[in-house]
Amino acid sequence: MIKVVRGNPTPEELAAALAVVQARAAARANAAAPDEVVRPEWASPARLARTRRTPAPGPRAWRTSYWPA
């Protein structure tokens, strides 16, 4: 709850002050939230579910060429 202790702010001044407080609170909440963990492709469980033993030609074929099946 925000309370005006002194003065008589105009609605525009009060709205500006509340926008600043809200923006600071949102920035602090975003900074405190942990970032989403991005797992590397080599750690993907989907890699283990592949049924194809030979890699298909393409941009990521080198990643699957050495993994044991």
C-alpha cells in the first residue's frame, strides 16, 4: 500500500511515481528469478530414444557420428 504523507500530488504525478515503483519491483522480481536452464544437446534424453543407428546427413550429423548406439 502506498500512502501520500505530504503534499497534494496531481493524478499525473502520482501515476508517474507508481509507474516507477512498479517498474523497480518488476526488475527486482526478474533479477531474483532463476534463469531457465538450457541443457546441451548431448545431455538430451531424446538422444537416447533414437532408433536410427547411422546419422543422417545434415548440419548436426557430426554430433551423432560418435555416439554409441
